Amino acid sequence: MGEKFFGNSTFYDRRAKAYDAMVASPIYNRVLWGTHPAQYSAFAARAIGSGDGPLLEVAVGTAQATALLHVASRRPSTLVDMSAPMLELAKASIRRAAGGDVPRRITFECRDMFSVPDGQRYETILGLGLLHLVPDVGALLTGLSEQLEDRGTLFLASLVKGSARSNAYLKLLKARGDITQARTAVELYELAAKANIGRVTVSHEGAMAYLRISS
């Protein structure tokens, strides 16, 4: 399994800076998704604070929501994205948060999230704004779960159906090919439970759902 299902791998290469500004905008998130960037950071904080072993953040993008958290944490952390421009922005976010050099325990890998180095396993895997990009949620969850240590945990977020405005914009994004599927939080829970990889909990705020699976 690979990240080919994300479609055009250069999509975010061309839009990295615009995406960086968009995801950090409280107005954009409130108007379209009924949420706030601080809520993404709060979810990420729960993931990063859930243990002290190796952590993997997949599809890290620009690390807007997680840079300060990674710097404050003492965990060995690997930040992965297929887009080199996105990963460069993530590095810049980490450097700013650190006030200088990137801590040595934080590494960056420009690769497919499923191309894990042989033998590497993680206590925690975090992915923000991810599941609405994939057509087969079960396959993604299974692929990521295979990288977990025993009793590891997945923390994954996804856009879901919400208000009429959110749903209209999701429909537009799907028509443009920017997302693959607009699901409800209940549908997301059912797909995760069907994957049968651990205990599933789902919460949501506005049009953003937060999925936690403990193996």
C-alpha cells in the first residue's frame, strides 16, 4: 500500500505557502468548518502527551498546529510528508518554535507514510486533516497500525459533514478532486470499527472529527 491514492503528488508542492496561511486562519476555519486551529492543536497535544516513546506524525504539512508541541515534548519524533515544499515549511515552523536549531530528537522524512524503515515502530501515530483525502479508510488504518508498537495508539483527524455551508464546500472540494469522500462522523466511526485494529473513539467539533484507536 502506498500514498498513490492521494492523487496528484505535486498538488501541495504548488500550494504549500497558500495552504500554510489557510490552515492557520481562524476566520477560514470558523466560517467554513465551524472550528478553530486551537482545537487541532489541542487534539495533537493529547496525542503527543499520550506517551514518551517514538512518535510519527504523517502528512505533517506545515506543522502549524504541532510545531510548539513537538518542541516542548521530549519524545523522539519523526515528521513525514510526501511534499518537499511542505516539509521545508514544517522545518521552518519547528525552528521558529525552538527559537533556533531543530532539536536533534525531531527528524524529517520526505517519503510515503507507508514506506517505513525496516523495523521502525512507533508508540503513537498522529495525522491531522487526513482521512477525508483517502477513499479506503480501513486500508489506511490497517497500514498505519502495522507501524505501531504493542499497545500503540493512532490519533487521526478528518473533515466530516457538518453545517450546510461546510457540506456545500465539501461538495465543491470533492468535485475539484481535492478530497475523495465527504463522510459523517458516524460513518467514520463505523469504518474504523470495521477495520478491527483496536478500540475506537470518535468526537467532533463542527466539521472536524477526531479519531483515536488504541491497539
